[in-house]
Amino acid sequence: MPKVYVTQEQTKLNYLPAEKYGEIRFITRDEFSPVAGSLSNRHLMGDIWHHLEEFDNEVDFLVFSGSPIVAAAVFAVMGRLGFDAFRVLRWSNRDNVYAPITIDIAKRDSL
């Protein structure tokens, strides 16, 4: 069954519309600490790696929710895991639905 990995759970948001695309899996609900050497940060990065190592690029999706810093860490780990492209569910505030898009980080066009 496909999975939908939500970068950071926000208790005020309703993720049920994303279940149309697969089983919801929350990567974290934690936030990065500004303190250098924070054990919380190491734990948070461990959570991100653990979940994304199970990510199946053929069927799974990402939903970016919460902190942009957590989202940036997810993007970085996806790149380190060797993903050149991955599928994301983009929320439309106008239509109140998720729409699938593919983010391709491998292609680099010169302007």
C-alpha cells in the first residue's frame, strides 16, 4: 500500500484528504533546537532518516507541513539517499484538495 509521509505533524491540520493517496505516516512532530550539539536534533534527524529509508519512490508521496527547517532537512536527506525526483502532494487552499506533483532535483537547465 502506498504511503504518504508528512514531514511534521501539526495537530491543528486535517490530513485525512491525503489518505486518498496512501497510509499517512508522520516523520516527526518535533522542531529543531538552536542549541549546537542538541540531542533533540540528533533524534529528529534519526527520525527523518529512519522514515525516508523506507520511502518507495514509485508509489509513495511526501506532504510538507510545519517547519520549513524540517522540510529542508527532509529535502537534504532525500538527496543524500540518491533520489533524483520524488512525488509530493501539494495542498490547494482554493479547492481544499491535494494535487500530486513531481519535484525533479536532478535536472539543471541553464538560463
